[in-house]
Amino acid sequence: MKEVKRILSSKTNHKKLDRKSQLIDIALELFATNGFEGTKISDIVAAADVSQGTFYWYFKSKESIVIEIILLSGNELLQVVGQGYRTTGGMVQESVDASRNLFVQLFNFAEKNRYFMEILLKGMHFQPAIQRELDAIRCDIQHAFTKNIKRARELQILPETTYPERQAAFLLSLVEGVITRWLIDKEKGKSPFEGMTPEELAEEMVTFEFYGLMGI
């Protein structure tokens, strides 16, 4: 009997997690497409085919589900960026390869989480509490890039004259701009990156990062 109860309890917990994940996925798409103000809780529950009571079982408000989305997806993104932290030194080509791999993972994440990236990059400036969370994620990403660059300098992969904070800001701006043009602006038919795979984009990105416009 105890085993039966355990199995039933496990199934119930899985069902709850599935339902919560469903609400998050639907809300994420609606917020990215229609904006915070243009999305109502009634829209979310209608798309999920559940009652409003079910929504409030998991979330206190529309704001709370947005913040949970930001924290969950933001942490995943930070884990991707954190993989660029070097533990050993290497030749220039090894650094190029490592950066290429990081950008492939970063662009793969962006492609799979397009709605989150749209919210992160466009912002929700009329919702101060939510915008603070988005700004915090972007600051954390820049800090992670800074940490990676400082580590590369410690390992003598980059010269001592490197300014990690400044270079991290440049790098983040470059990444954000590319992702915006690649994923968001492509819907408007004006992206120079249209049709490119994450691998192709990463190759272009790392070439520009290391060799600049001159390609040397």
C-alpha cells in the first residue's frame, strides 16, 4: 500500500510540474508576442485549457510568472556563458576554438529559447520590477564575460593591457546585436543573418572577435 501511495504521489507531482511548465511555456510565448500589457491571465489559461484557479495555484500574479520565467531561463543562459571560463592556458588557435564552441552553445540556446531572448533584449520598460530582473540578468552575463576575460589574461592567453570590463561590455553588445538581427528582426525580413545556423554564426563571430574587420 505504501508503494502504491508513493507511485501515485510521484505521478501527481509530475503532473503538477508538467502543468506548471505548460503555463510557463504558454505565458512566455504570449508575453514575447503580445507584450506584458497585451497579455491577460485569461489568455494564458485559455491557451492552456485550464481554469484561472489552476493558474493561481502556481502563481500569485501575472508579474510573478514573468519573474519566474526570467530567473529560470536567465540561470540557464548564465550556465552557458560560464562554460567559457578557462582552466588551462593554450595557444591562440585553442582559444579561437574554445570561443567558437562557446558561441555555438550560446546561439543554440538563443535559438531554442527565442521567446525568452526577445523579452530579455526588448525589455519590459513599463514594468519596473520586471525590468530590474531583466537588467540584473544582463549585468550577470556581462560579469560572466568579464570573469572569462580576466581568467584568459591570468593564463596569458590575452595580454596584460586587456581591459576586461570594457571588452566584456563590447562583447555583450556584439552578442545582443547579432541575436537581435538573427532571431528577432528576421521576422521583418531585414536580417543579414537570415538562414544562418548557430555554427555558421559562431564562425563569423569568433573571426570578428579575434581578427576584426581586417581579418588578420
